[in-house]
Amino acid sequence: MAISPKLEMRQGQGLVMTPQLQQAIKLLQLSHLELASYVESELERNPLLERDDGPEGGAERRREPATDDPVGSDKTTEATAERGDETADLKLDGSENDAGKDLDTDFDNVFTGEPAVTASSQAAEFQDSGWASMGTGTGGQFDSTNFDSQDQLQAEKSLHEHLTDQVNLTISDPAERLIAQHLVDGVDESGYLRIDLEALAERLGATAEIIETTLLQLQALDPPGVFARDLAECLGIQLREKDRLDPAMEALLGNVELLAKRELGQLEEICGVDGEDLAEMISEIRELDPKPGDSFGVHLVQPVVPDIYVRSRPDSSWHIELNSDTLPRVLVNKQYHASVSGSIKSEDEKTYVADCLQNANWLVKSLDQRARTILKVSKEIVRQQDAFLAYGIQHLRPLTLKTVAEAIDMHESTVSRVTSNKYMATTRGIFELKYFFTSAIPSADGGAAHSAESVRHRIRELIALERVDAILSDDQIVTVLDAEGINIARRTVAKYRESLRIPSSVQRRREKKQAL
């Protein structure tokens, strides 16, 4: 067979990731803080973009048609001004298993249909309706009592500054002060020294003895326990200051892992004390501060700002609304574009202005599409988890990204991006959207499956109700859950218990006996 060059034509389909499509995908997965930063950079880079300062600002420009717009900016230029106020009313009738059969969705602009709802007014309304923290790390609760944001913004002296001031006052030798400053730089936020002393000695050309001598001086600084290299040393420094570091206490600190396991019998033998003396020693240790540096340089509280608000209505439906405060509002300045277009002289200038206009229109459209997609996904999540919102975590249903994607006719990856770094405020707390997606635990009687999160919550409840004479083992918890229709293995119970940071039944029994 002869080899020769030839031309062939083939027809096929493929997805081309245009820059505009890449931009839309990127915006979809950004949190509101990242989105605000991105829009800010675009405002600085693109002279045709400007902020929308309100319903009156830029109204004249919104009415002007967009010229030279390849994507139809007649709609997209106006959309961003109203995008932040999209709402959806979700009416759910029927039982908790059939929730969401009747769906009535209405997209309205609250500027025209109802009074604008701001983040502060929403927070006040939810506070009145009663918020409950779920205790899972993803829930939240508003507490406006005696809260002053100015108190949180006051500048406080950091631990590093506090230690540096003391070093300048207590250490006069230049060499020791240099070593001390390096040691101060190696202290973490909790007050522990996180630096290799041998590496420091080699880097500074100092002996190990002078490093240790300087460290001993620093360990006498305030707060007591600072510059410790581990928990035992931190507690020992504080006990030494109180003149309570006797040989028995040193033996106890040398076996803190046994103390954590409540191995009191072994500790009595190691320390050479009886049960009463050991209880007194443990009581003294409990009065110490295991993290002495936490009282300095308190971090500013960064509350989670929800992207979606979900409110219950008197007719048992749900009102779903985007938080307009988290959505940037930008407009395309058509007047400025018209003025600069008339003075263009070179081809490069014409290309630059055309690119700016196209990018501006695409950004406005992408922001609008992002908001609508978030609202659409949130509406389906509320429909699926109606029982949880109405009755609590015990009724949290198993849910996957694929289920939501099929229900709203979107790709699973799109739903995944929407649920990343987005939060929903409900009457039961503030939750990340991914919180509502949990794996399924089969039912023992063949009924509806249970969500993993609700099973974890049930395990926590069972352990919280334990009596000292009736501590539940993992096997016993499996038996109780099986009687309640939850088919779960013992190793799964152990995994969930460990994820909740609940100790084993042996350790819980020791703790409860000691508490008595």
C-alpha cells in the first residue's frame, strides 16, 4: 500500500472552552468575597465598567441599547441591577416523603414588588423567628445582644508585640537579645515554641548552651507557660511559678497521655500518691491554661454571610431569596463608550475599546447567570430537604449532586460548583450548601433510607443520654439503631463516633465515674 499525502474532511462535535465560558465557570464557584475581589479588579481594568450605586444611579444608561454587542447586551446590561433581588416562592404540599410536588416559582424584583430586604433586616427577622445552632460546625446562630462591632475592630497588642516589649526590658546582652528575638519569631499563636533549637544555633553560630539559657529566661515572661515546646512543659512552667512542681507533679506531667485516657490507677502507682492526692493534683492542672497565647491578639470575628435566605410563610411554603448584599452590581457605561468611540483614530484603539465592551457585557451576563443558577439550585435543595427545615435534623434526607442536577436539568459539575463556598440561612441556622448532601444509610425494614448526618446526630443523642451504669458500646448502639430501622455496621458507628470526637465507651465510663 502506497503512502501518500491526501486531504480528508470529517464532521464531529466538540466543546470549545471560549474565554467567556471559562469566565462564567470561574465566577460560578467563587464565594461572595472572592467574587467581590474579582469584580473590583475588573472595574479597575475595564474603563467601560462602573458600579451601580442604586436604583437611580445609572438609570439613564440602563435604558440605552447596547451597541456593538455580540451577545445581546440589551438584556444583560439591565439584568445586574435587578439580579440581587431575585426571589422564589416554593410551595410544598404533602407529607415529608412527598415534599415538593406542588411548585410555584416566581421571580420578582423586590424594588418593585415589595420593600427591599437587606442583610440586617433579614438577620433581625430570623432572630425573631428563633434560630437554633445545630452544633455541627456548619450551623450558626445570630445573637445581637450587646454586640458592638466597634469593639471587635479595636486594635489589640499581639502576643509577638507583648513578648518583644518584655525582651527589650529584661535582656540587655546584645547576643542574647538577638537569640531571644529569633525565639519570639518562632512562637505560634497559642504561645508554643515551634522552632528547632539545633537549627537555630547552627544558623546563628551560637552554642546550644546559650540558646537554652536564653530560652529559660524567656519562659519566665508573661503569660506563664509561654515558650513551651509541648503541653507538659507548658503546664510545668505554670506550676513552677506557683511553686507546685514537686516530684509527684512532674511524674504526672510526664504521663499526660495516661491522664487523657483516665488511667488513674496507673498514675497513682507512677506518682506514688493515693486517689485523693491524685484528684487534687488533677484539679490543679485543670486550673492551668494549656494555650497561654490565646488571650493576646484576638482575631476579628468573621461571621458567615449567607448567600441565600430561606423564610417560612404562613401557608407552609418557603420564600427563597438571594442576599443582595453579597452580589456585586456593575453596569456598562454606554455614554462613555459612545464618547470614546467617536474619537478613535487608530485600529489598535478601536480593537481595545471593542474588547472592553465585549468583556464588560460578558461580565454582566455572567454575574446575572451566576445569581440565577444559585437560586435555581437552592430552590431544589429546599424542595428536597423540606422535612429537615420543618422538623429538624432527624428528617435530613440523603441527597446527591446527581439528584439535584437531574431535577433542574443541569450538569452535576455545575451543581458542585454552585454549592462550593455558598451558605444558606434558614430558621434552623446557617449551613453550607454542601451540608445538605449526605450519603444514604439503608433502612433495616426496607423503608426510606436515612442520611448519614441524621444518623450521626442520633448517635450523639444516644451517647448524651447515657447513665454511668449503662454506657453504650458500639455494638449496643448498632442494636438500638437497628431497632429504630437504621441498618448500620459497627465499624460505621465507630467511624461516626470518632468524627464527632466522642471517646470510646471505656473512656466515657471513666469520665462519668470521675465526674461523680
